[in-house]
Amino acid sequence: PGNTKGWDRSAWGVLRGINFMLDNVGKTKGDQTVINHYTGVARFFRANFYYNMVKRYGDVPWYSHVLGDKDEEMLQKVKDPRTVVVDSIMADLEYAAANVLPARTNNTYVTKWSALTLLARVALHEGTYRKYHNELAQESSAQAFLQRAVSASQEIMDNGGFEITGTGAAGYRALFTSNNLSANKEVIFLQKNNKEQGVANNTHVVLDWQWALSSSLANEFLMTDGTPFTSQSGYDTKTFVNVFTNRDPRLAETIMPPGFIANPGGNPYITRPNFGGYLQIKFYPRDPALRGGWVLNYTDLPIFRYAEVLLISAEAKAELGTLTQGDVDATINKLRTRVGMPA
């Protein structure tokens, strides 16, 4: 904890709240299907908490029950091995995927599909981590995680009823800058913000608030003909304007392009080289009416998108060596088609 955040009382307090619910849910009387649903929701959030801890720290102490101030042995126990913790995370996610109800009437709720998305995300990350970190001596277990990433994403693709929405740069932008994603069929899980209800976010600070995006990220976006930007002669010394010429439209929806105007009728925004120059506009509310100031922005925030599920499927199959052109057409090319990029 000395060189990263997330080990203080407020962080572990999240886990305590979840475990308190799970320790006491057995006292509940009622429809067992509904009880199992909310138990699954709690285990979904516990899995999410713990996998964020694993990504940050590796081995961490696993706690499945609330601790009291007399539980000195448990409070001071050593870290559990990453393999043990991840097995427990996967057990939580498998329970959530099997018991959380699938209804999509409100995508601000945890559903079966959001549980499967988190399961697929964790399985892909853990599978690739074990595959390429041979110091763990866990390469032999990587394939099972990658296969579960494939099967979980495939279940969503087959039965979730989601689809890639919108067309062109504007359709892509709308996923991150609008306040009406409740019925969007690409959004699996959503943070809904609403001025009348006093629920807001702080997304305007992505633009020019003491940080910027990296040139390595900008270089990843292809040319409009599908060739790599880095294959261009002198790509690393191009001017700011030329960097954005003939590029994948998603570049200018992620990094502020030349001539960007934050307010209608205003002057073009000038980049700041001292922050790196590549200022972020993805998630920046375009409509001034949705920008009310510090923690007063009212755009909806997608937590899980169907696009990620498609990419999880493609990447996991690529790592397994089973990716076919048909798989690419069903996943990556759907995303390229939306913005007019070649297959």
C-alpha cells in the first residue's frame, strides 16, 4: 500500500458492507428466486472489489465474512495466494451469472448480462495475465480462463438482445456524451445521471484538467484505409493538424482534434503542450446544458457496453488460436462498420 492507493479503511469498508449483507441474508423470508437474485448482486460487487484489488496488488487477504474487533488473527492474517482469491472471485461471478435475473427493463440494475460481462472481463484478464507472466508458473491454467471468456461473451451475444448502435462518428460519440442511454441496446450497465434527481458526474474534467492522453494511444488509431498510422513516413514528427488527417473517426472523438469548439459560437480550443497536447474529449459533455460545473454534469455513463463483449470474444479466441474470419466479422468488423472503417 505504500506505492499505490486502495488499502485504506474506506476501500475495505466497501467489502465489509457487502459481507454484512451476505452474512445476514439467510434471515430473509420470501421468494427464494428474489433472495438469490440479491445475493448474486452482492457477490457481483464483491467479485468486482476483489478483482480490482488483485490487479493492483496480486496476492490479497480474502475475507468472506464481516470481521469484529476481536478477530485479531483474521485481521492480521497474511495475504492469500492470487490463485485462491481468483478462484473465489470466479465462484462469486458464476453464482451471480446463474442467479441474477436477466430482465433489461432498467439498465441501471445489475442483470444476468452485466454479471456475465464482468465474468468475461475477469476471465480474459486473468487468462492473459497467467499466459504471459511466467513467473507465476500458472500458464497451464490460462486456457480455462480464456475459454470461459469465450463462452460467457458468446452467451451474451446469443441471448442478451444487445446490438451495436448509431452510425458514424456522431453515433459513436453519443455513447459517451448524451443523457438518454436508458433504452440504448448497446449499453449493458449504466450510471444514470439526472439533473432533477440531483445525480451527476464530473466528466467535464477529462478535458484539460492537468492531464492528457498519450501519443502511444493516438498512434494506435488506424488510417481511414485501414493501414497503421505508424507505417506513415515521419509519423512521429507530424504536426498536430496532420496527425488527425485521414484517421479512424474514433480518434477525433477520443482526443481533441484541431478546431474543436467547446461552446457553440465560441473560439476553437487551444491544446496545452505542457499537459502532453493530446487532450481527452471522450466523455466530455458537448451540450453546455449538461455541463453545470464541478460534479454537476448530467450525461449518462456506460459502465459495460456490448462493444466490449465483442472485443473480449475476439481477443480470447485470438489467444486460444481459434479466431476465424467469421468471428472477426461478428465482432471487430461490427465496430469498424459503425464508423465507416474498412473490414
